[in-house]
Amino acid sequence: RRLLGTAGAAGAAGLVVGGAGGAFGAATLRDEPAALASVGATGVPFRDGAHQAGITTPQQARGHLVAFDLTAGQTRKSVAALLRRWSATAEQLIGGRLETGDDQIAHDAGPNSLTVTFGFGGSLFPKTGLEALAPQALAPLPPFSADALDPARSNGDLWVQIGSDDPLVAFHALRVLQKAAGDTARVRWQMNGFNRTPGATPRPMTSRNLMGQVDGTNNPQPTDPDFDARIFVPAGGTARSPQWMAGGSYAVVRRIRMLLDSWDHLSVERQEKVIGRRKSDGSPLSGGTETTPVDLDKRDAQGAPAIAGDAHIRVAAPASNGGAAMLRRPFSYHDGIGSDGAPDAGLLFVCWQADPQRGFVPVQRKLDRGDGLSRFLRHESSALFAVPGAPGPGEYVGQRLLE
Ligand code: HEM
């Protein structure tokens, strides 16, 4: 059965597992799989088509981003063994049937749209003798003038993105995968994020960020004719992405602190000018509703541009960046109050593209030169990962690189 847009999961197209023949029915939920609410029962297949899950999957309510570094003395072979272990574990977690040593943190729960997505950082390749296969597209991101990056919370050899609509299911996956890393890799950094809970709004709506803005409206849509070309590496690879990255994508991860105390001093009208959209419903200041196309040429009654020259949506738009586009799929974060007395909160900005040079890099360069939003933000950490395509039947993630 396919569930379309149920339970407020913004446009979720999930697969309900459980019941006769469902992987979930037999093992974890022996008694009454049908009694699960649709949020809990919604599963996202681990092997489904050319791409790993967690990229076009609707944003889940809970997310963990974790980077690992290899311990000393690891080889291509031991990394292959780790990815084989991780892939098998992720598949079992998603199917609700951990074969050994389950700590039962997620006991009783359905899959809750759990996804686990694996990526490789540039530093992995020289450590494993795989330099010749390192994608050019994985070259380090350039520095930006407004960067205030913490190296300890940036980069990493391996990356795992976990998303689920249930915090216990998400934590369980994190714990199990961290244990499965064994002595091969150690956590370098971990970030925890969240989005709207499915069902929190009267109908499925675009999520809001911690500045209160509707965030995610003008993302490329899987139905766009150029979506795949913008977000995924094509079947044969490219000059900047070797064949093993076919069906893969590049994830730029930026921990972006929001300077909320300064932001809160602005009137709502000023806040709307900074973005170029209304706060109440996300509609562009050029008029219409949230989904009305933005009219960057529109002028107001005084002849001034309806969307200011430095408005975030003008500076970030593909039209201002030679067509550069990315799929933004962030989580919000809140790690308490910082030493400055302000919330340590903001966006775990994750964006996906077929090549960062035609996505994040040109757009961030332009934003960095002075969009209205940048002065309320601080980029505190940064990473870039090559996320290979989905494993074929019997394969593990990254096998085409590591075998
Ligand atoms: C649009 C917020 C960082 C790229 C938007 C919108 C909001 C927003 C509210 C309008 C609604 C939408 O279309 O989603 C933020 C916040 C950020 C942030 C709060 C940081 C905390 C970034 C960064 C980039 C970026 C770092 C890329 C380098 C874009 C793009 C759009 C957009 C491409 C769509 C523009 C269009 O074509 O209309 N952002 N953004 N944003 N943002 Fe950001």
C-alpha cells in the first residue's frame, strides 16, 4: 500500500510496512501491526531505485548527523567491511528486525520513516589508497569571508545521516551504527536536529525554521524535468564524478548559527524584506500565495523593487547564479544557551547537488558578498561528502568504490 501525504508528513509518499508479507509484521510488531498510527507504520525502503534514501525523502521530525574518522591503520578492505556491516545493519533497522544484540530502545515502534544515508569525505581517499578514485567534485569547499568554522566539528572521513519521525527510533539507529563502527572508525562530531512533527499542522505544510520563516518552498521538485540532472550524478558519471558515483549526490553540511537576539530586534516587516517573503504564509513580496512563482522584476507603488536587491531569495535564486541550484533538506538545532547568553540554535543546513560547483559554492559565494540574511547568521562548521547511489541487490553502500 502506498500512503500519500498522510498524517501531515509534508507530501510524504511512504510505504506502509507490516501486515501480511510486510517485513515489520513478523518480527518486532508481532501482535498488532495494524494498530500503529500511519506515522509509525510509514517505511522508506533502503534499496529503492538508483539513490540512497534520505535525499528526496520528506524531512523527518528528528535527525542525527554524525561524522566518523578512521582509526589508525585502516585499509580499503577494512572500510569495505565497515560499509558492508553498516549497510546490513541499516537495512535491518529499517526492516525492524535487528538480528543480534538489540538493546530494544526502539522496541514497539514502527519504522517511522527511518532513513540512513552514508557518505564519504575527501580525507578518506588518501587514507585508503583510493586517491585515483576521489571525485574532483569532492575538492574542499573554498573559504567564505563570513566563515567562523570550528575544525573539530567540520569534515570527516565518513558521514551518516539518520532521519526518523520518532526520536527513539532515530537514537536507536545512531547507537547501533556507532557500535557497528567497532574499532574501525570513531565519531568525529555529531549534531542533532529536528523538524515539524507529522500531524502538528492541520494539513501538510512546508516546515518553519527557528527564525519563524516558512523554509523550503522554492526547492527543486522531483517532478521538475531537470531535477535529476541538478541533484544526482548521471548513470555514466561525469568528468568530475567517477562512475562509482552514478546515482549519487554531494551533500554540503553547514552548521549555521542564527543570531536570534539580533534578528528578534527587527520588525516583522524588516524581517520579511530580508528574505523577500511574508512570514505569515511564505508568499513572495511580489504577490500571490506561497507557491506563486517569484517575480523579481515586480515594483511596488513607489517604483521600488518589491523584492529588495539584497533579499535572500533574490541573491540565492538560480536566475542570479547562472542556474546553480540545490535541494535544501535541513534540520533545525538547539543546543541550549551559549556562553554569550543567546540560544545556541540555528540550522543544520544540508543541501544536495550533482556537483557543488553548480550548487552550493556559487550561491554561497554570492550570499557571502552581502545578502540581507547573512548578518544574522554565523557558519560554524562545514563539510562536504560524496554520497554514492543506492546499493544494488546484494550490494553494500559504496561497494563500487571499495571492492
Ligand atoms: C530560500 C532561509 C541559508 C539557499 C530561502 C527561504 C528562506 C530561507 C526562508 C525562502 C523560502 C524557500 O524557498 O525555501 C534560510 C536560512 C538560512 C539559509 C534561515 C540559514 C540559517 C541558505 C544557504 C543557501 C541558501 C547557506 C545556499 C548557499 C537558498 C535558496 C533558496 C533559499 C537557493 C531559494 C531561492 C529561490 O529560488 O527562490 N532560504 N536560508 N539558503 N535559500 Fe536559504
